[in-house]
Amino acid sequence: MSLSKREFLQVLAAAGVAGMALGRHAQADAQTAGTAPGGLYDMAPFGNVSLLHMTDCHAQLKPIHFREPSVNMGVGSMNGNLPHLVGERLLKAAGIPAGTPQAHAYTYLDFETAARRYGKVGGFAHLATLVKQLKASRPGALLLDGGDTWQGSATSLWTNAQDMVDACKLLTVDVMTGHWEFTYGMKRVQEIIEKDFNGQSAPGTPGGAQKVDFVAQNVRTTDFDDAVFKPYVIRPINGVPVAIVGQAFPYTPIANPRYMVADWSFGIQDANMQKVVDEARAQGAQVVVLLSHNGMDVDLKMASRVRGIDAILGGHTHDGVPVAIPVKNPGGTTLVTNAGSNGKFLGVMDFEVKGGKVTDFRYRLLPVFANQLKADPAMDALITKIRAPYEAKLAERLAVTDGLLYRRGNFNGSWDQLICDALMDVQGADMAFSPGFRWGTSLLPGDVITRELMMDQLAITYPYATLTNMSGETIKTILEDVADNLINPDP
């Protein structure tokens, strides 16, 4: 039996959505009133050191829908463990009641119904309100950005990342590391760090004189093996010296074109990481936190091998994990987290530090419900200004989707299928491959696909769609190479 494109998308949508009735949400909301969005953000301060963590926002300045995966494969020792739990299994592991706003945020369950009930998530104006609230209740708290921030939207591509640079400064990001940032090229990255992040912006510049430290211990020059960026910074929080160590995406020259970072080397470099952590401790750091773009499985392994890291605030794999996972190592225990993607979550790590060391902690991964957080006026105005020259182009109507469009999983999603269908149709190909990106906003059935929403899936700085002849042997080699990178017992 053959299916039309419309029928295929409808089947995908039906297969990807569990059948919980709307009444179940209402019942769960009533049973868990204390955890509904209205009280979700009333978090009592804890301890004396607080860190806020965002990652992988992929340049989404406006609220969106974003469907979590229904498949997250883990092999070997990773099988059946976080972050490879989805749906009901994830809720059970985290102790979250089904049918609640949090259940919607962390899982794909009943996505369409729940998305219409709870509204969109993220948006920098709403995130800014939450950041201000938390920084006010936690004096000295730092906002850390795990990277994949400057890429993923039409305006970030068309402004050469300036929209996100200005928005992040206004958001009061304190420290960041990177991955897709490097696809703007070495010169552009260094220009932003030197001109925008130095804390000496001219009056009237968006974000003012906000200083942002770009840290990455694993990025070095290919000629003299010199550090390209600061490996770490030490910032005092309420009199406690806190070291933030950076770990950029280690496989940047493999996952992205090598020519964009031709003079730089990357890699995991856990031996050098140990030296950096030891140095930061020697410099007086009482708390050491790794701001990582490794991906969660790599972070979990690194936590088992490197001593002296109190917590890893991780990104890259877009895993919205509601709990901090403790990992034993020769020096003690390291907490490993991952804060999701697309501006949908904000991680809050509170430490109690006594006698020069961490004695206790509290961790929460807060969903950013746009209809429960008022838009910050200054950020809202900046976003309006950024978008103004492009509004007509962004709003161009291209189509209406019959089914749920999403792009999150190990193999493909309905957005990937639509893109592959288009490649075959326009290029005259017999077969098409999607690179398996994990970013990309979700659209509900009946939503208009605008140029902006299409660009959420396609906005990269090297947008080549190539048509080539391949033998079956070549196709098999490519697929096995990709699978070896992604589905491997050694992360």
C-alpha cells in the first residue's frame, strides 16, 4: 500500500501521540496544584551559591512549541538510564505525575492536546523575566550559557548572529561556551568576544556594558597548541570563589566544516581538564563547575574520570533531564545535568558551601511557560527592533501542515521526512538524507508554515543541498559511520 505525503504525515502524527484525554490533564492539575505553573517559579532560595543555566536555545527569541523525543536510544551501560528515558519511564524516574504541566514539558506524551492546553514555551522576553526574578532572590547568581545560542533562526543567520549577541547581553549572560557559534567562522567569533563581550560597550548598545566570558579549555591553536579562549574564570558569589570551566563541543571539525575552524583543534582532552580543575582549585576556587557542550553521555563519562568538579551543567544533546545525576569518581561525587533546548528550560543549581567545599545542593529544571511569565518590556522591545526589518519575509505563508511536525529523535521526525520529500521532489533524487539535527521547532496540525518556521529547520551558514551518484556500498558506509558516532557503547 502506498501513502500520499499528506497521509504519511498524518500517520506519523497519529503514531507519535499517546491518547490521553483532556480531562486527565484537568484532573492532574487539580491533584498537583502546588506544582502547576502558577507556583512553579516560587522557589525559596537555598545555600549561598546559585547558578542559572540555559543551553541550546538555537536562536529562538520568540515562544515556540517543542516536542520531546519518543525515542532516545542508549546502548551498553547507557541503556535504560537517564538521559535515555522518555515518556512514562522518564516521569516515573523523576517522580512527576502524568498529565501535569511538567509532564508536558519533559515528554512527548499527548503532545498536541497538552500543547494547546499549556501554550507555547520559551521566548527570551519570558526567559528574561524568570532570570530577573531568580537573580533578585539569589544575590550574586550567575547566568551560564552552554552554547548553540547564535544559530537556528532566520534572524540569527541574516544578522550574522548579532541578534543573539545583543539579546544575550540584555539577558545578563555571564559566562558561555560554544559549538554552532563556530560556524560563523573564527574571525566572527573573536570579533564578538573582543567587541561585544568585553564589558565596554558604547552607551545605547543593547545589553549595555554586560561582560560575558567565553570559556573553552579544549580549544587550542593547531600550530603552537596555545589556548584560544580562557579555559576558566573564577567569579566570587557571596564571598565564595566559584570557577566556571568551559568545554566546547569536542567534535566541531567533524560535525561541521573544518574550514570554519581551520586554525583550531578541539577534542575532549580530559587529561588537560584535570590540570585545569586542579589549577582552579589551587587558585582558591571552592566550587568548580564545568559548563559543557559535550553531550550528556560524554559528560557522565567525564564525571567518572576527572576529580574535583562539583557539577557539570551540560548541553548539546538537548536532553531535558529534571534531576541532577550523581557520578562517583576518585575525588568524590560530581553532579551531571542537561538543560534541554530551544529556550524551553532554565536550570537552577543552588549550592550550600561551608568550610571551603560544597556540603549540599538543590537542583531544579524549570520549564519556561510563556503564558505564565510576563514578557520583560526591555527584552520585548529589543526583539521587536531586531525583527522589524524582516517581519514581512518572516511572515510569508508557505503552506499549512496537516499533521504534527517535529524534529527530535535518533532517526527522524516528520519535519525531516518533509525536508527529504522536498529534496527528492525538487532535486529529482531517488533517495534523500537528513543530517539528523535535533533542533527545530514543532508545529501543531493546522498551523501555517511560514518562512520563519521553515528557517528554524534550515538556517545554517553552509546550506548546501547536493545531488550525487552513490553506490550501495557508499550509502552503507555513510550510514554505518553516522550510526557509529551516535549509537556506540563508548560515548
